Amino acid sequence: MKALRQIGALLAFNLRSLPSRIGSATVAVVGIAFVVIVLVGLLSIAEGFRSVMVVAGSPDTALVMRSGADSEMTSVMTRTDVDAIRDAPGVARGADGKPLVSPELFVIVDLPKRTTNTSANVPLRGVERGAFAIRPEVKIVEGRMFEWGRNEVIIGRGAHAEFGNADVGSELRFGTNSWKVVGMFEANGSISESELWSDAAVLGPAYQRNSTYSIVVTKLASPGTFTQFKDALTTDPKLSVKVQHEAEYYEAQSRTLRQLVTGLALIVCSLMGLAAIFGALNTMYTAVAARAREIATLEALGFGGFAVLVSVIVESLLLALIGGIIGAGIAYAGFDGYRAATMNWQTFSQVAFAFDVTPRLMVWAALYALGIGLIGGFFPAIRAARIPIAAALRGR
């Protein structure tokens, strides 16, 4: 209890003297805040990209692709494959009694980015009627649904925001045909909003894919039937397919970019963190030097060296925490919800997403700031605790 009282008294004394050191303290706080802003800004890219992918995953939806394919871009499924999947055990059925299976064709088209007018790869997905029963979150928010059998497309809200020449009512040229954009849809912010959708029966011939698909999306009777469904398909000697949970597939799709951004954030923020540590060291060494006589006087009055050490470290941690909170707040205000598009390295197509400054990310940023403060205050604290009382009282 005595040690705690001494630490509290010393900390209060340190904080009361802070205005006399406001310049160096501000430098340390601002330096740490900048590190946190950069850290949160970079990691919010990875979080935003991941959230777009995760939203798309449903526990009762399975994706079937050709064995060996790592994405629908490199997968080819035949009509025979689709028929076998429809008849597999564990497949859910709609109100009409038909299996909820959606064979889909995935191709890449060129659209200009609105901000730079440079060409970008945008996914165009050919779907059948079952796609909308499997993905009930897809809702038309402007215009109308495309008509089956016609050269019409609907565009996701995210794709519409990022790419030009694709407003409702505009004409596009893909493959061997012209296509009219007749509507815009949203899908709870999932990756589907980065795509254009059309009738697979019309899209296939335009890309010489008359009887093949890229992927088969299947609604399961329940999440528990996944193993039964997977085993029935992967053990069928007539098929060569891989079966994945939808969430598992999209989690893997986001992994490359998340690893790239996280690695970049660690490198950049480690370098910036070193600069912030030196700033904190300078601040705390200055504080200790300015108060050497006062510290010696307190030790002469019975305050222990341990209490001095802890009080200096706590002061450094408080300054770091202030910098961390300021930096996290600025990052949240500046980055959260900011919309952008980046490359999905699995399909080499653009994905529209919003930066996502999550509470977990802000907590990690605050802990990073505290780590800087701990290192920045540790060595000055040791020096403060070891100041010779006699020399300090004489002003040496």
C-alpha cells in the first residue's frame, strides 16, 4: 500500500509539471498519433476487403468447382456435372420442389474507373433463376431486373460507384454483343455488389461457352448436410470436382491481399514506430533531467526508487495512450467507410469495398501505442530511479 501511495503521489507530481514540458510532450503525442493513423489506415483496407468477402459466405451454401481450380476463373463445369449436383443428397429444394442449384458463368470485362478513367477488370456473372433464391439478399434498388433471354445486365452498387459508363440505361459492349444496363442491385455489401449479372443462357454464347459453367452454387438443406453432399460428389467416379463452404472459399480469396497489406503495415509502422520511440525517449529523458533535483529530494524524504521508476513509465504510457486515442479517432473519421476498389489476386478482377475501422483494430492500435510508450519510458525511468541523491541535490 505504501508503494502504491508513493507511485500515486509521484505520478500526480509529474502530471502537474507537464505544462512546463508541453513542447516535448506534444512532439511525442503527435508522433505516436501519426504512427497509429498510418497503422489503422492500412489495416482498415485489409479489414474492409475481408468483410466484403465474409458477408458473402453462408453456412448453408456450398460451392462446387472443377477439381484443381483455385477460383471460379480457372474452373470449367459441364452440364453433366450440373445435373449430377442437382441430384446429390443434401440439396435444398424450393417451394416448387426443384433443387436450389445455380450453375454460373464467370467472365471478366473492361470498364473504366471513375476516378482515373483507366481500364479495370470487372466480373460479369451469368446466372440462372435459382441464383436469386439462393441469394435472397440481392435486391434491385434502381431500374429493373434483367429479362431472361435478352442482352441485359444489372450492376452491383459497389461496381456502379467505382466504374464508369455503367449507369442504368447505358449500353455496354462485351464479347460479341451489346448489353444494356437496366438495373442496379445491392447485396448487403457483399462481393456480389462488385459484379454485373446477366442471363447465363445469353452470356455463354457471347463468350463461346454454350454448355459450360465456372461454378455451381448450391443451397443445402441445412449446414449439417454439407459432409453428406461433399462426399457424394467427391466419391463419384464420373465427377472431378472440389466442394467448399461458401465462407471458406471467400475467406481464401481474401487471404493474399490481407497478407500483403498486413505485411506492408508492419514494415511501415515498425519504421515509424522507431521514430516515435525516440521521440518518447527524448520527452522522458528531458522530463527526468528537468526534475532531477525534485526526484532526489523525494527520494531523500523516503520515496523508493521503484516508485520513481513506475511513475515515469506510467507517465510515458499515458502520453502514448493519448496519442493512440487521437490517432485512432482521426483514422476512424478519415478512413471508415471510404470506398475504393482493388484487385482480387485469385480472379484478377476488381473488388469494390469500403475501408473498415473496426473496434478490434482500434484496440490493437492503442496497444501498439502503449508498446511505444513502454519502451520510450523504460530507460528514462531506470535513469530516474538511479539518480545519486547527493549529486542531484547539488545540481550535478
